[in-house]
Amino acid sequence: MTCDNCGRKATQINDLYQLCSRCYTVEYSTINISGKNMKVKDALKLQLEKMELGRKEGESIADWCGRCRVWATNSKYWKKEMEGKA
């Protein structure tokens, strides 16, 4: 079975829809942050903006991804994760 929206392999199937994991998440998944329910996509956007990693006006997706990659590889979390893996 394929996703009703994009044609990928459907993972969420019932009488109303057949959706892949990505389309299901975009449509139905929510997260509660400080007592407020919001869509996962909106929560991610909000968090990226708080970290000053939101996509800037006129910025290409490739440049945005590159900026996020630089931030991530310079973060203390990345460095801690990579300790002992070299």
C-alpha cells in the first residue's frame, strides 16, 4: 500500500487513510510544550528560532542546512558524543 499524499510506502493504515510516517507526522503528530499542544513541525520551527537556527529570508535550503551542520558539529553535544569514537 502507498501513501495517499506522496506515494511512499504507507505505514499508518486504517479505514480513513493510508499514510507514510512523514505525512502522518505532518498531519497528526502533536507535542505538548509548557502546557500548549502544537504540531511537531511548529514545535521544531519554534525551537530552531530560539536557537537562532531558523531559516533566514532568502537563504537557500543548502545554505541553511550547512549553517545548522556547522552549529551542530561545533556544539558541546556533538563533541561529547564523538569522544572515543575516533
